[in-house]
Amino acid sequence: MEYELLIGCQRNDRNAQRKVYEKMAGKLYSVCKRYLKNDEDIEEVLADTFYKIFTKLNQLQNPEIFEAWAKKITVNECLQKLRAMKALHISLDENLIESSDIPVESLSFEKDILKLLNFLPEGCRAIFNLFAIEGYPHKEIATMLSISEGTSKSQLNFARKKLQELLVNHNI
């Protein structure tokens, strides 16, 4: 991100904020989409994310890591939304996922996994995202979600197993 734009945002320059929003909205929307299903929830989290970005920008020590910092804020906002919705329950119920509920015609490989993630329970999906996509270690995931490391690991294994089943069932 251009240093001058970030300085403008710190000064509450609406033009700079708009430019940062335009550059980052698509990327951060994609992050939200991995955690949340409902478009209204995604838009709400995205708005909260940009509010936090613009009000906390003075805490960013190194402008070179702005995108990673913004992404971390987005992930945290998504998790906060899931907690508020009480959707971040951890479950090992094997029967929660019915592969027949997935519209086959809507799948195409790169997007397949992301679409299939929507068929996992929220807590399981969040752990898969945090570990496999965001790269957080189990210890940090456990701290973020107030669970044990063992629960994080078992939920990741559950998610992988279910995703593999879904992929096989749909010949992907």
C-alpha cells in the first residue's frame, strides 16, 4: 500500500480512505466470504473492518505489512461476528453434512474448496480457514477461539476428512 495513502488515512482524508477501500475491499471481502455465509453479515463485518483499519492505523508500526495487518483485522472481525451469532460451536457430529445438498453444477476446482467450506459447521470451517488458508498454528487458533490445541487439531482433521468426502462424492 502506498505510504502517502496511509498517511492520508491517518489524517482522516476521505479521498485517501476511499482509495484504500477500493484497493482492499475485494481482498477483504474474499476473506470474509470464507468465514461467513450471509451477504449481510459479510457487508457488516467488512464495514466494521474498515472502521477499525481507519481508526487504528496509527498503531501500524510498519506500513509495508499493511495488507497482512488489514487481513488479520478482517479475520478477527469475522471470528467476533461468529461468536456474536453463537455460530462458532465446535462439533464432531458426522451427520451435519449431507453432500446431496451441494449443487453440483456450481462447482469448478479453484472455487470448489471454498464453496465446499460453506457446507462445514461454522467452528470447523473457521479452524480450517485459520490453519490451512491463513497459516495460524494450532496454539494460536486455540487461544483465538478459547479452545484446546487438541480440539483445534481434531476439528482440522474433521474438516479435511469431510472436504475429501465431498470432493470424492462430486468427482472433483
